[in-house]
Amino acid sequence: MENRRLNVRKRGLLYIGRNKRKTGLLFMIFLLVSTLCLLCTVIAKEASVSVKRIRESIGGEIYIRPTQNSIVDENGNVSIETVDAPISKDTIQQILSDSRIKYWNTVNYGYAKSEQIMFLPGKGDNPDNNMGRIQSMNYSELQDLFLDGTRKLKEGKHIVDGDERKILITDTLADVNGLKVGDTITLKSSKLEEQDGNYYDSIATDKETIKVEIKGIYSTREKIAADVPTAGVPENNIIASFDVLEELKQVEAGTYKGEQHFFVKDPKQMQEIEQQIRSIPEIDWSKYFIYSNDFKYSKISEGMEETESLMKTLRGAVYGVGILILFLVLIVNIRNRKKEAGIYLSIGISKWKIVIQYLWEALLIFIPAFVIAILVTQGIDGIVADKLFVDLPENLISVHTVELNSTVRNSGLVSSDIIMWACMEIVGVCGAVALSSIPILKLQPKTILSQIE
């Protein structure tokens, strides 16, 4: 039996050596089909990874904010009042228990004065109402005005979760008062009130104080509204770590009255997460509204997702067409070898041994072609990816300070891809050889030889 197997091998090798033109044609077919299949796999993976990279870079935001009411006084003046509807810490923790939510940024509001700061004057400015508005939060870089580019950090670092007694001030306020990153100032609790068109500080005595460090300086392009008090001037805004307003006794510890921003890793999941948050009974939804922001992910990723689907379809088409061409070439080749097959049958070699020889010949040509296809694909996949896919534009969301999400990288061809395509192509080769050998299997030696004559 060993001798018979060796004879099959020798006959296959001799045929390949004698028929270099036919061997070269099969080799090129195998090489082309294998390279295209592997390359389409790499491109499809790159498209998928690009979409994931966009999601990882952008993320998404679910925004909960208390509603506001318009109030008209006796003189017809209109003011906006935010509904007082705190959310408890337990409710926040319930939302954060969803592993799909990566970060939470809450914003509380208050007011403060400082002997080291002269705030830019607004309407009716005087020593009593010369104060700034405080926005305390976990992550300043995730605040909406920083995300849309209205505010930009110029010096220092952003506020992050865990910071204590840290603030950011505007560049204008820093220049006017000669302040820089690293300086320490004292803030005093204040509360802005209005009566008969006059603004005043309703906390006259027993002010809470806190020493804070300037961690960063930012610029702002916010527009100044007409007739706003000093605290409403955008340049007078102070961004603080979350503990500052608590120590100034302007918010109750463990309750959150301002906006709540929940950042998710995958924008595709935001609708489901939003519905889950809406189902929480502890939140009075008559006093809050909620919306989602995918930072234009859906528009940006649309082309990438279409490319991914196209490449998956294309590699299936390449495989099918390649096997069809191989089948047609083998049909012609095997029909031209009927005389050879008849001679083999006449000397006692079984039909299946002949088919095995054909298969052995095809595999001898396929294996080196497939190996070269792997090398070619690995050599050009980076070039193809660079031509088809570009880096993320600079104006997309990228939260460097808090590292909102990790970057997904493509590893190109992996062993599973190679094994999958090797098995699929070997199955295709076996099927093509078997189908093209049917005319030989149906005929007897004398019939074959008589047809040749």
C-alpha cells in the first residue's frame, strides 16, 4: 500500500514537472483567489475596527437635566428658574451599576467671592454683588462647552474625579488679577439674589470659606448676554472640583441638583440605556428631561459600516467565482487527460486512485500559492488600509485626560483567518476535482480509449 501511495505521489510530481504551462495557470488562479480572499478579510476587519475605533474615540452621552420655568414679575421682567429636584446618590449609583456606562459627570452650581479676585463688572456691579458663578464637576473636559470647543484649556490640567480644592479660571480673569496656575486663593460662599432690579449677596454673615488651588486656565468664546449681573459674565465663571461647593455649604452632600452626564462606551447602545434610565421610578420625570448625543457617530460610521458589509460580500463572491473558474479549468484539463486515465485504468489502477492523483496535483500547486498569498497579503494590508481608511479627524471627541475609552487596534491576519480560508479553499479544491472527475468515473477504460481514437 505504501508503494501505491508513493506511485500516486510520483505520478503527480512528474505530471506537474512535464506540464509547466498548465501548472503555472493553476498556480496563478490559486494565488489570485487566495490573495483576494485574504485581502478582503483584512479590509473587512479594518473597516470593523475603524468603526469600533470611532466608537471608542467618540463614545456617547446621555444627558439628564432639571426643567426650567419662566417667571414674569410685576414689572413684566422675565426670569428663568431651575426646578429644585435633587437626585440622590443611591439613584446615581443605580445608573452607574450598568457596566456600559463608563463615566459620570455631574454639575452643581453656586456662587463665591474672593479677596484675591476682582470679577469683571456686569449690570449693577458693586462690592456686594461682585462675585463669580461656580460650576463644580467630576471631569471638566467632559463639560459640554469643552466638548464643543467653546472652551479650551490653555494652561495647566483639567479637573478630574478625585481632585480636591482645585479650580479652573478664565484667561481674562487670570490676566486682570495677575493669577497663574499653582496660585492659591480663598473663596467665600455667596448667593446672588435680585430685588427691584438690584442684585445683592443674600449671605451677609457667617460665610463659609475654602482655600483652593488654580489647576488650570481656560479661554472661552461664550457670548455675553445683555444686562447680566457680574456673576453671569462668562469670564467670571469658575470651574471647581466637586468638593468645593459642598465645603462652601451650597449643596447638600450626597444629592445632585444640576445636570447629570453619563458617558457610554458604545453609541449603539445608548437608546437601550436611555430607556433603562427612564424606567427608574426614583427620578421625577415631570421635573427632568433626558436626551442622548452620539456626537455624530451615526453619520461618521455609516460609510465604514457599508465598507465592512461590502467586503464581507465581496470575499464570498471572490471565493465563489474563484472556485468556479478552478472547476472550469480542471474540467478542461481532466478531459484532455482521458487517454492517460484510460491507460491507468487498463493497467489496474482504480478510478479513485486516479482522482486522488488529480487532487494530489492540485494540492501540490495550491499549498505554495496559498503560502505566497499570505505573505503578499501581510505585506500590502497596511498600505491598502492606509489608502482606504484615514485617521480620525481632530474635531472628533477625544478625552485624553480621563482616557474615556481604550484604542482598538487591528492585528491584520491572524491564525484563525488563515486556517479558515485554508480549509475553505481545500474543500473547494476537493469539490472542484471531484466534480471535474465525474466524466472519468462514469466511463470504462475501453470506452475512454475508443473516444480518444
